[in-house]
Amino acid sequence: MSKPKMTCEEVLKQLVAYLDHETDARTAAQMERHLEECRGCCSRAEFEKGLNARVREVGSTTAPSHLRARIKKLIEKF
């Protein structure tokens, strides 16, 4: 017997895990069905995907030496 359709609240609670491929196949399939039908949740998923891509992009950039030195000084104070 298949589980009833997911609500927007259920989708949003599991969205990050779904985007990170951390849900089981059944949950992923239910999420995909919901995202195909719900414009609001689909928009949120697209936003989260873009945000994740930007964070990965920025996270791979090395901070300038003057910024690293400033941060090091702040850390040494504590």
C-alpha cells in the first residue's frame, strides 16, 4: 500500500536531506512527485540548490592573506 502524498511541511522538513541524496528511495520518489506538482516547494528546492552551489563555490576560495592574518590575531586573543 502506498503512503499518502507528502504535505508541503513534510517536504520542507526533508528537503535538505533529499537534495543531499540522504533519503531512502521511497522518500525520494515521494519528494520528486510532490516537487513536480507543487510550484511553491519546487521554487524552494531550486533556491536551496542554488544556495548550496554558491556555498560550495565560495567554500573552495582561499581567503586573502590579510584577512587570514586578521582572523588569526582575533583567535589568538581568546
